Amino acid sequence: MSVEFQPMRSLIYVDVVKEDYRHQLKHWLHRYHIADSISQFGPYVTKYAFYPALPTPPEGERFGTVRMQLTEHYWLISPFQNDLKVKTITEYMPLDTLKWQGMIPDTDEHLSENMDGDTHRSSGGKDDLPPFIFAFVPVCWEEDFKGKERTVEDGPNYRWQFVLRYPDCVSKEEGDGWLYKDVIPVFAEMPEVTRLLTSRIKQEVNSCPYNRVVEMWFDGPSSWYRAAVEKAAYIKKPGWAKHDKFPYLRPRFEISSIFVTDIAEIDNMTQYRG
Amino acid sequence: MSVEFQPMRSLIYVDVVKEDYRHQLKHWLHRYHIADSISQFGPYVTKYAFYPALPTPPEGERFGTVRMQLTEHYWLISPFQNDLKVKTITEYMPLDTLKWQGMIPDTDEHLSENMDGDTHRSSGGKDDLPPFIFAFVPVCWEEDFKGKERTVEDGPNYRWQFVLRYPDCVSKEEGDGWLYKDVIPVFAEMPEVTRLLTSRIKQEVNSCPYNRVVEMWFDGPSSWYRAAVEKAAYIKKPGWAKHDKFPYLRPRFEISSIFVTDIAEIDNMTQYRG
Amino acid sequence: MSVEFQPMRSLIYVDVVKEDYRHQLKHWLHRYHIADSISQFGPYVTKYAFYPALPTPPEGERFGTVRMQLTEHYWLISPFQNDLKVKTITEYMPLDTLKWQGMIPDTDEHLSENMDGDTHRSSGGKDDLPPFIFAFVPVCWEEDFKGKERTVEDGPNYRWQFVLRYPDCVSKEEGDGWLYKDVIPVFAEMPEVTRLLTSRIKQEVNSCPYNRVVEMWFDGPSSWYRAAVEKAAYIKKPGWAKHDKFPYLRPRFEISSIFVTDIAEIDNMTQYRG
Amino acid sequence: MSVEFQPMRSLIYVDVVKEDYRHQLKHWLHRYHIADSISQFGPYVTKYAFYPALPTPPEGERFGTVRMQLTEHYWLISPFQNDLKVKTITEYMPLDTLKWQGMIPDTDEHLSENMDGDTHRSSGGKDDLPPFIFAFVPVCWEEDFKGKERTVEDGPNYRWQFVLRYPDCVSKEEGDGWLYKDVIPVFAEMPEVTRLLTSRIKQEVNSCPYNRVVEMWFDGPSSWYRAAVEKAAYIKKPGWAKHDKFPYLRPRFEISSIFVTDIAEIDNMTQYRG
Amino acid sequence: MSVEFQPMRSLIYVDVVKEDYRHQLKHWLHRYHIADSISQFGPYVTKYAFYPALPTPPEGERFGTVRMQLTEHYWLISPFQNDLKVKTITEYMPLDTLKWQGMIPDTDEHLSENMDGDTHRSSGGKDDLPPFIFAFVPVCWEEDFKGKERTVEDGPNYRWQFVLRYPDCVSKEEGDGWLYKDVIPVFAEMPEVTRLLTSRIKQEVNSCPYNRVVEMWFDGPSSWYRAAVEKAAYIKKPGWAKHDKFPYLRPRFEISSIFVTDIAEIDNMTQYRG
Amino acid sequence: MSVEFQPMRSLIYVDVVKEDYRHQLKHWLHRYHIADSISQFGPYVTKYAFYPALPTPPEGERFGTVRMQLTEHYWLISPFQNDLKVKTITEYMPLDTLKWQGMIPDTDEHLSENMDGDTHRSSGGKDDLPPFIFAFVPVCWEEDFKGKERTVEDGPNYRWQFVLRYPDCVSKEEGDGWLYKDVIPVFAEMPEVTRLLTSRIKQEVNSCPYNRVVEMWFDGPSSWYRAAVEKAAYIKKPGWAKHDKFPYLRPRFEISSIFVTDIAEIDNMTQYRG
């Protein structure tokens, strides 16, 4: 059998570059894209949820915060396997949708030409435009630094999730060395942080430019600010950093964040009936 | 038979006064309030949907824009009929939830004392705190000024809905005279406005302080700004107005707005399974 | 309150005039019309089902058999009440859809101009084109002539349902006199007929041109043929008849039939998630 | 329009007279009866739930405790109106199902002859066999004696619901006089009772032999025993009583009880897909 | 672990040999077979849909067109693995159902004896009766010859799907040589054909007699007729052919077709609730 | 890829040690545990159903009958794989829930301290408290001794399922020798037994103390009694037995039973919407 069993979770960070596009992007997602996605991979996706982005907190831009939503899938197989290349129907993805998400320049024109999904998802990332973020991660978190005793009875969580990669000149080992030694322990000690998890991104699946995802929980944006802006200001700047302030990485290129609640807006696999 | 057939739609405008409360309010709505509401009125409610509020556009505060969501119900009977007074279970509504929505003062304390739902919904509206907005309207819009030929194929809409009442010194007739003569025709002429509808609020149902709801559709927040801020600036200020700029009404007391898309986040009657 | 409680069932007989249109009509129904209908009347419709038409049996044309589907609604209120006239969104109904159903002439052109639903549903019926059939009937059948002891354990039924009206020169009383005296008792006696029911059509609701609906059940099309073609050939031709063979009425104008199973293809109210 | 709007809730107490019949009764309910019921009244029923009976607590027989389930409906109209008499399909209800529920004598024979539902539901009640209990009550409880501040956060409830009627020689007024003066206040004072509600049964709908329903909540069967058996033993025996112990009524004829949790086993209207 | 991960799609072509059987076959499928199938393989089937057959177009018989439906499954494992042989409940499949589908001779008798599913599915194919068609294919199409840029916005499709095998005297290589050289390129060039795909059938799974499946899309049956009957008449007859007209194969034995729309009648995994 | 495909079914036997706990355990299962379970393993569980325990038949205690429910899962992967150790949210499992199920001593205290699920599920089994029963078995039964021709039309089944292990001094081979030679053939011959199946428990997955599961079907508890109590009394006592009566094993330690119907109370994967 040539299709391999490969249970994975994937994370898509969807940005919207201008408020004039938010309802258009939402309309396209709900009217076209959910159905297209389910018709392509439905039988081998077991969860497909949207988590709307919470408003960007003060100084959140510095952390590359996206403004639309986190799209989460659980997979049984990799959608990039060779045997899955032929699609019966191409996804309806006019260039406009790339413009709205910031992957191509924001012009005034209405760009109705269609692209196929794989081209879409590999766009961005050049000419000073951020890459499309589609990160495959293990089904469960790999490392658990704080808060594993937390239950649903402990109340709502303000979740900060971010992906990162280090500048080209820095090896993963060097970068992770800094992260594990100078960053994570500092956050783990802060009373504002109630949960702290991380996993390696499976870059081998689809050449995602990012290499790690981290998730921390807080009581709310004020706690986050105290922790990630005020207290983290004292985290040591690594020698290789080109940015002055924590997290010392280029927003939307080396770090991208999203803030979400515990509650998915919609679980498309159980709620959608085409 | 003592329970009267009274098909109606109702609109609840939910605000959130601080970003620290948004995920808490959402958690309470999803974990407690949907189930409580369905257990109380489920058999006689035929639609119960949440429309998340879009971000407030520039100068939207002047129009009393709420920041959390529009809750829409369709009813078969009025929930305020005498025969429906006894509830098997009281809704779980700690005072905190009123604080989050701005109906009681925003203190630092955690207010866990419970209130019943009817007291909750009649709170606010005094001591400079805005009233809770729960407006009953006819099933269909009463008056249709523009755009009735619009179909789903015409694309997504940026919907501006607002409720209003006139200052205490102004009669409904006088106020509506101004609205119908000086306001609505001006908007109806603007190319930015693609749809324009209004209905009288059924104040007899639950003594809602507001007396009219208006809905207009635009291409997006930039069109709205051009129309409601720039062009409407030329609308004549009525003699009774105490506020200098259009809409010449006190935000959150005489006018409250919400901006939403065409897409409900959740239709609780079909999606919820307690 | 001005909207009256009026529980009713309605029957729409949908024809398709050419096989080239069947999948187009189905596509329009599923992609546009179900959502449009639910968005207009969803809160006051409690069942909305499609029953696909079985293939027309031999000589079925003589009985005005439609070829697409029976659309069944159960209503809480009449959709034609005055207070329900304003629609937020007009139904997407290009003229093509009328052409496919035979309400306007079948030309080669692609007719994409839109009509609103009420105009649509009152079209047809002139220039030798059959009327659109939208019949309101009581919630339960009014008269039960045969087979009331039948249960689901008695196996599948081949259901023949038809609406009729008498020629313009014949009063309802005279026509029904013939039906009750010369037609129904004959069918009731036939062993092929396992169930026989009839109701008056509520023409007062929407001026439906037809005035009565009859439903009979058979074991299958061969039994139907024996009964309705062979044996019914001996039913007395009424003096006013202009057609030689039973049912002595003009197909698609004075009688329209549909053949269906017990199984709805889809119950849109429970299965559709927009 | 002849069908009246009549929102009501109904309660059916289903007994099973022998353990050998429990799985048979369940199979019939799930395989035949749910579908039959929905096909008959689905469009005008808005909730249709099953609550499985908890095991009968010690001395529960004295209170006429049924052992299968509470079936709860919410109605928009009365199913007994004249215009609803004709049913397209008769319910599949072999006499066996009456035997299992105790409405006809428990013989060893397999009684497969069918009955229609209305005959079924008016069976029992003679020759020392208890009546079928189908009680229509107002949508909300009429009287609330204790516990109205209780919310879902107060934890699970052990619910005791019972219907009663007084012996033939006692007027409703006299009987209720005893109930309101000597019984309810005693229970309302007991710390074991956390909730106490009552409504009149709408005997005018279907001539239900019982005339009142009472519901009380407890922490569990031990609390119930302390309250209803031990403490209630001191409740004054009315002059008209023919039974020595509280509740002084003939079990299954003058009082019938059921013990249930807060959780319905199934809400057929939302979970069933025929 | 002995059960292998083997994601596959399967296609069942269901015929009905006489109109008297159509509603009986449908009744059996909906009342018995869906539940039986889900209870057997539900946990390892991720899609299970029915596509009703469109009416056979003129000269469609020559292409072995089936008249009931296409049943489509997506699997995680092969149902024919050794470890899955024991079934808790045998499928309810009276011999009648084979008669209705044409796998055993069409007699007048009522054949109520039951068969198990696997025997059922391997029946037919002898004594001049066509084989049961149950073809396992890869999850995605293997080869894409035309139309891969098509999206849902391009409108409804008239889908022709067929399975084929070559006469016993012809090797697969020789047969496919003809198909790839003389047939597919001709269709690919026709403007009537908007999509053209093919996959090898996984005969190793269950010894399906057919070895290839092809799918083409058209605007409707008239376009299909122009393409597959009129224009294809010029396709060169291979030396080994025993039939005079294109497709030069024995209908129902060497070629079987079905015509369907894009719309499944039912997706049993999401819509069925036993 | 490190997560292995391992399709399995699992069986959890849930007991409740006192009637005062039944509604509390049910409330915890429905309010907390279903959601917790789905959030942990939902994407890799394809069926998750509850079968409520039927009342224990006379002498059922001797067979270690549990009184709450059978929880059944179908898995795609083992939840005990190393890569699945980190859980985002710990299950809400106060010690009370262990007390209710009999895994820790039944005290009067309210034990609200939380445990994580894995600790929970490995509790019990010491100090004379029975072990938690969580048995992984193959997807299909391994051995089928009787009744494989049974279909849904054969009516409802009274299902007896039990797990067993032999005393420590007896090898599996020796124990199974007795079971296969002296027990199973005797039951297979009894007319009361309509179905008889068995599988080995996959103790390698989670060290379940039991090693085999057996399921038999009867007409009802009277048939079961005749078979398992009266007739089985003649089954030869093995030399190693320490208990005098059949099944000669220590209840709740060497044999645990549950009696269920064919009907799941709830299939959480399709019915739950968090």
C-alpha cells in the first residue's frame, strides 16, 4: 500500500491585512473554502476547526500577530503524498484571497483569477511578503513545561500560540539552545503563565519555513502584557539578534503569533453538511 | 388557552468593556448560557444565533458600537407571558457577567454572586451605565427603503445595525419625523449604501428603552466611514439635539450599533447538543 | 399580534422538461434554493423535505406526471401574510430555473436575469404553459377511504399523489360529485389500491388553481397500471369531459401527478447546515 | 383556521412489568415507536425526550413507581384536535407492547396483533390494571414552593416526579386542600428537599385520570427515603384515606411516581434521523 | 498488529432490473442496509454516500448503464482482511434483493431466504447474469487527462463513470494500449468533454472482475450523446472486438456505466443516526 | 512516523457501588467526562458509545456484574503510545468518581481532589478493591461458536458479556483449556444461547488484568438464569477452583459481567457537540 498512515495535527495562521477584507475573507472561507477542503481531504481529516483570532493586544505586532484565525486540522495521512496529487475539483481560490491574507501585494484591483490550493499555500515569503503558515506538528505536544494539572474547571484560558524560526545565520541547535536556556525557563517561572508547551514543526512534510511552535496560557491580555512585554524585556538578547526588543526576531518572518480562546468557532467536520 | 402565539424576532446587543473580559464572557456564554437558555425556552425558540461583532471602525464609538456580539432569537411566544414565570432551573449568571458587559461598574473584584436572568436583563440603564439591550421586533422588516433585489450572489455584506431612541424631551413622532425626512433619504441616496431597512421595536413586550432598529449594508468599513461619518456630517442637526456631530444622539443610551457579517458564528438550536 | 397561527402542509410539484436540465435544476436547488428558503422562512417551517419523482410509468403522461420532485413543507404560519412581505435577501432564481421547470417557453438561450420568489411561484399557467403547483393543505388528510390499518411493517409503498381541478364550466360541487360517486369508490374497491386519502386544497391561501389532492398507494407501477389505466378505463366519462380517456382531464392543467416512495431524499430542516 | 395554538408539555410514565420485557420494550421504542411518533406529530412537537427510570428505591412501590422511562413532549398543538384524526400510517403497536407495560394481563402468549396508538393510549385502567399515564401540563410549572435559586452549578439532582388523583369519593378541592395544607408545607420544610414544584394536569385535553403532578428534588435515594418514607410517616392521614401509610393513596391508580436524573437519554427531535 | 492501514475508495454500481423493484430496493437500502453496513464497518469507513443514477440517456444501454445508484465508500482498512471475518450480526439480505439488482434470475416468486453480505457481493457473473460490481480504487484518481482547473464555480457537471475489462482473450496491456492510444485522446480533444480521469481498479483486494474505471464530465446528456455515440462512432474498432459499435465491449459484462450529478443523495456517515 | 496504526475496540465496565451515587456518576460522565475524552482522543477514536447496564438478574452478583454501563471505543491508535503522553488539559476526575465506581474505599467524605485519567484508570485492584476494567480487543470477534446467521430481523437480544482471568496459579493455557473444553461447548448446545463469541484481550496494550472476553445472547434474563445458573451448575469444577459454584471464579476479580441491550444510549462521537 503506498499511502502511509501519518497522524498529525496542522496549524494554519490566517491573517487579514485590512479591515475592509475581513468579512470578504470570512465569506470566502464559509461559502467556498470549507466545502472545497472537505471534498478534497474530508475522508482522511478527523478534525477541522476554526479558532477566530482575538484582537491583537498592545505591542502584539512585535510578535507577528495574525488577525483572522487559527485553522486546525487533524490528519490520518499527509496531504502531500504523491498518490494524492490528482484532485477532482480545484479549490476556488481567486488571487483576491491571497491579497486579503497579505501573501501578495495589496492593490486596489479585484483579482479574480483562480489559483490551485497547493500553489496558494506555497505563496508568500518573498519580496518582503510573509510566508503562508501551514505547520504540521505531532498529534500531542512534545514537551510540557508547566500546568499539566489544569482541568476545564480551572476556567477560561487566554491562549498565546506562536511559531518561530531563527535567522538564516543561526543553526536550529544554537537557536533552540537560547530558547530552552534563556526564554522558556523565564516564562515558566512567571506566575502569569499557567501553561507552557512546545513541539517541533515537522518541516519534512511540506517545507514549512518555521521550525517550532510554542503555546502559553494566561488569564488575559493584561497578564500577557506583563509577562511577554514587561518581564520578558529582561530576557537576554542573543548575539545573533538583529532586533532590539524581545523576542528579537523579525515579526511575520521569524515569529508569528495568534491569540485565541479555548473555544473553536466551528468544527467543520461535525457541523458542515454540504 | 392562556399562552398566546406571538412570533417575533429579538435582538440582544452584547458589549464587552475590556479585552481582559472577552474570553471570559465567551466562555460563560458557551459553557453555561447557551444550555441555560435552551433549557428555559428551547421548545418555543426556533432560531438562536450568535453573530460576533466586527472590530469597531474609526469613529464607531460615537455610534455606541458594542464589541462582543449580536444574539438573535426567533420566538413562537413571548418569554414574558405570565404563564412562563416559573423556571425549573435559574440561569447561572454571576454578577461578573454584568460587569463584563458594562451593566454594573467595572471593579477589580470577582463578583460570583448569582442573579436570575430576568433581573440580569433589566439591569443597567442607571447611574450612567447603559441599559441591557433586548429588543423584540417583527419577524420580517417593516420598511424596505433600498436594495430589495439583492441576492446571495451579490457577495458579502458589511452590515451596520443600530437601535435608537430620541431624548426624553422629544416625542417619537417628532424624532421619527426627523429620521424619515432628514436621515433615511440621505442614506438611501448614497451609493455606499446597498440595503436599508427599518422596524419599530415592540416596546410593549419588555419595555425596551429603544424604539426603532435600522439596518444598512455596505461594502466594508471604508464605505461605511465615507457614508456615516463623512457624508452624514452634512445631515441637519435637529433642534432638540444635545450632541454636535451626527447622529446627534448619546452613544450607548440613545443609539447603540453593531457591525456584523452575514454569517452567524453558531446557530445554537441546530448545533448544540446538551 | 398580527401574524396568525396557521399550521399547514404545502406541496410543490416540480417538473423538469428535458433531461438536459435535470442536473442543472438539482444543482440550483441544492446550491442556492434550500439556503434561500431556509433563510426566508426557516424559523416558521418545521419540515421541508424533497421526495424525488420516480420514473413516469407507461401512460403516466396522461395524468400530468411531473418528473423532478415533490417538495413538502409544514408551516406554522402562512408565508403570504402581509407582515411577511419584506425579505432581507431576494431568492436567487434566474429565469433559467423557470425554463427548466416548464413555466416559461423552452428556448436555447441562457436566461440569467433574476426573479423574486413570489413572482416565480405565480408564473406559468398562461399561453399554454402549465401553472406552478404550490398547494396548501391541512396538516392531516381530511378523508380516509381505505387502508388506515397499514403500518411500516407492511412494507414499501408506491405512492401516487395527484392534484386536480375541474374544467372552468364545471362547479366544484358538480366535479366533486363525480369524483366521490364514480371515481373514489371504484378505486377503493380495487385490490391494487392499499391506501386512499384526499383533502381539499386551501385555495384561499395563495390562489392555487387546483382544488383537491388525492393520494393512493400501490405495490408498484404494474399494479398502478392495472388500476389507473386498465380498470379505470371503465369509469364513466362525465358529461362535461373534453378528453376521451380517464381521468378525462387536461394533463398538467386540470390534473398533475407525481409518483414517489415513502422515503424523503432530504429533510432540509434537520440536515442542512448553512 | 381550525387548528388551535396550544403549547403544552406532556408526560408519559412508562412501566415495565417484568425484567424479561425491558429489552423488548426498549427495542420496540427505538426501532418502531420513535419513528412512528415523529412521522405522526413531528412538525408540531418541539421536544421529545426519554428519561430512563432510575431503579426503584426501597418502599418506592408504595408510591406507584414505574420502572421504564418518562417520555416528555413539548407540543405546539393538541394531538387530539378533530382535524388531526386521520393518520397516514398507523403506529406499529402489537398487543405485546401493552402487556410489557402492564396495561393488559401478562400472559405467556406472544400477542402480535396491532392496535392503533390512540386505542393503545386509552387502554388500561380497568379490571385492576392501571391506566396508561399520558398527562398534559402547562409549558412551565404553575407553582414553585422551594428552590427557585438553584442553578446547574448546584450539582446533579435526584428527581422524584409523581402524578396523583384522589379517591372517587373525594373532590379535587378537598384533596388539594389536604395536599396544600398537610403535605406540601411539610416537604418544603425538610432540608432533604431542594426543589418543589407542582402543576395541575390539563385533564380537558385527553381525560387523563390523574389531576396533579408534583416534582421534588433530593440529593439521592437515601435523602428521598428519609423524607418520603421516614419523615412523611408523620403526615396526617386524611379522613377519606383507605391506605394506612403515606401517601395514603392506591399505588398505580391514585399515585404513580418516577425517579429520574437531570439528563435525558435521548432527545429524539434533534438526534433521530429516519 | 495484524490489521493493515489501507486507505481506499470503493465504488458499487447498483442496478434495478424492473421499475416494480425500484421502491422496494430503496426501502431495503434505507430501512436495513445502511444500518447493517454502518454496524459492520462504520468505525473504519469515513465516507459512505449514495449517488442516485440519472435516467439512462438514449443508447446508454450499449454502455451497460445501471439504473439505481452509485454507492461510494472511503475506507481506512480493507474489509476483506482475515481479522475482520467474524461479524456480530449478519446483514439482512433476502434473496429478493439480488433479484431486484439482476444478480439472480428475475422470477415471480418472493425470495425471502437470507444471504450473508459477502456471498451476496460475490454473486452474479455466471449463467449470463452480470457480476456484482464492487471496485476498490485509490483514494485519488491516478491519471488526469483534462479539466484539472475546474472549480465549483464552473457549474454543475453531468458525470459519466464507467468500469471496463477487456475480453478474456485480450491482455490488460493490449486493452489499455487501445484505450490510451485510440480512445482517451479522442475524448480529451472533444469540446463536449470537460473533465477526464482514470484509475486502475485494485483487483487484488476482492477479485473484482473489472480492471479500470474512467470518469468524464459533460454539460448534459445531449453533449454526452454527441461525444460518446456520434463522435466516438469513428473510434477505431480493435481487432479483438466482438461488438460492432463503440465501445466494442459487452454491456454489463465488459463495460458498466453510471450517470450521476455532483450531489450525493445522502452521506450516511454524517446523516444516519441509528 | 512514530505513531502506529492500531485499530482496536476497547471495553470499559463501569460499576456503581451504591444507588446514591448513580445520578452523580451519570452527571459527571455527561457534564465532564465525555467532553474531556473527546478533547483528548477524539480525532483518533471513531466510535465512543455508552450502553447502560440492565438490572442485575438473580444470582448475577456471582458473575461479578457491574451496574452502571459498558463504555465502548473504537480506536485508530493506541492511546498509550509514548508520543501521546502529553495532554493539553487534564481530565476532570475528582477522587469521588473513583469512590462511586468502587476503586477506592467508600467513605462518607466528599473527595474533590483531582486525578489524571491514566492514574485513574490504573487504580483499583488492590486491598480487596476490584481493578478498573479497560480491555482492548480486536476490532472483530476472533471466534464465533454459535448464531452467525442472526440478523436484526431476529429481534432484540439480551446480551451477556463478561471478561475473565484465571487464578494466579493457573496458566492461561490451562484455564482456556477448561473454558474451551468444558464451558463453551456446553453453552453452545443450550437452546437458550442464541449467539456465542469470544476474543483474547490484548493485555500487551495496557496490562489489563483480564485475559479473555466472552459474549452470549439470550431471549431475556429468565433464559439467562436457566442457562448460566441452572444448567451451568452441572459444568465440571476445575481442580484449581476455589469457588464452589459456576463460574468457579472470584467475582469482580476473576470474572466481571455486564448485561446490555443492542441499543447504545449515546454515540458520543456523532451526538456530542461541545
